[in-house]
Amino acid sequence: MMLMPTVQVFMTMMVQLVLLFAGISLILGIVNEFISKNFISRMLTNESLRGNFIGATLGSLTPFCSITTIPILVSFMNAGASFGSSMSFFLVSPLVNPVIISLFWILFGWEITIMYGLLCFMAAVILGAVWERLKLFEKIKHHKISNLSSCNSKDLEKPEERFHIRLQRIFKSSWNQFKSLMPFLILGAGLGAIIYGLVPEGWIVNIAGPENPWAIPVAALAGTSLYVGVETMFPITKILLDMGMGIGAVMALTITAAGISVPEVIFLSSIFKMKLLLVYVSTILVISVGMGYISVIL
């Protein structure tokens, strides 16, 4: 293992990550200050395609972590939101949010990122409407979840307050968000640096390089075994890209890690009946593999 190059990679990545996530944390603080879950729930009561569009739009703006999106989904439906629009929100939230879009922009460029965002958004709108028509809401287990906690937002509406008070709260929330991300950034940068130092570049190219036609579906399946946030995945995937892993395989790996990690599927099984669970898992796998191949074409 090359010690000095590995340390240099770690330090370079940490500087990049600190600057990047400082900006992202500020954006999340602004979003959390002005968008509450009660507001979202009220917006999702529309059962038409417009409701699905609103659900997908709100999902793309709200930076809820993937495992927390599950009880939030139930809380929306308990509050009267339609199944279809709630599922559009649920599909988009972990896959097309400010964090993952920012990271994809850096990793893959604006063309692939915009295509990814648009296709995932349209898929969520359409699938939410189709699942509503197919009455898949009958495959939801009937129970309520209370005392929910999200990654960084509150359930209650915030009363009207002076701007400087809200500004102070935004900066405080952003700082707390940034501090909570730091251990994961260090972990991700450390793992990325270790991969750089230990794993032969030729091995990465042979197993998951652009010349291997099976690299994308294999990477999509491998992503389901990972329970790490996108902030941890970013430095790892950046190193894998630099070492020759194909763009499609990296994208497929990241999408499934964000959308259907094993702990999330286990949690979902307590809420979804088997048919709906299989439909959801299959959907994320198809999206990840499909986007992987589309990114290669682009």
C-alpha cells in the first residue's frame, strides 16, 4: 500500500468534501426552514395526475434521508394524502434531491445529471398514477406511525417570524447538518483512499470497467448491500471512477444504495405487503440499470 499517495488522496478529498457539503448544508437549511411536512401532506391530497406532479416536485426539494422517508410516507397517508401522490414523493425523495443532484453533477456532468433528474421525475409521476389506478394502496399494511423524526426537519408549521430570526435558525440548522455529516465524510474519504491504495486499478477495470456488459446490473445488485448515505458514497464512487470503473456501473451502484439498501427493504416490509414491496424494489432496480446504460450512451 502506497502510504503517502493514499494520505494525499484522503486530504485532497476531505478539502473538496468540506467545501461542497458546507454549501449543500446551507441549501438544506433553507429548504427545511420554509418547507414543513404538514405543508407537504396538505399538497398531496390531490388524486389527479397534478397531485403526482406536486408529490414528485416536493420530493425533489426535500432532503430526507432514505430510511426516514418511509415513516414520513406513512404519516402523509395517515394525514389524508393520496396514495399515488405520496408514492411519487417517495420514489423521488431519495433519488432526486439537492444532495444527490449536486453530487451527480460533479461526478457525471450536467448533461447526464439533467437527463437522470428528468427521467426519474417523469417515472415517479407516471408510476404514482399507475399504482393508484392498480389499487396498490390495498397492499399497504394498515397501521399508524407516530413520534416521527426526520434527518433534519420538524413536523410542525413554523409561525411567522422576523427574517433575522429565521436567518439565524437557517445558519444554526446548516451548521448542525454539516457537523452531523462530518463523520460520514471522513469515513467515505477514508474508504476511498484505502481503495485507491489497496485495490489494483486493473482489477477494477476488468470487473466493472466500461467493456464489461454485465458490470451495470452487477453494480446495481451490489448497491443493495450498502447502507451508507450519499455523502459517504460520493468519495468512494469518485475513486472508483478515477480507477476505471464505468460511469454506468457507478451510477447504478449509487442509485440502488440510495433507494433500496437492505435495512430500508426490511423496514419497508413492515409497511408494504409483499406484492407492493416487490414492485417497489423492481422499480428501483430497473431505474438504476436503465440509467446506467443511458449514461453510457450519453
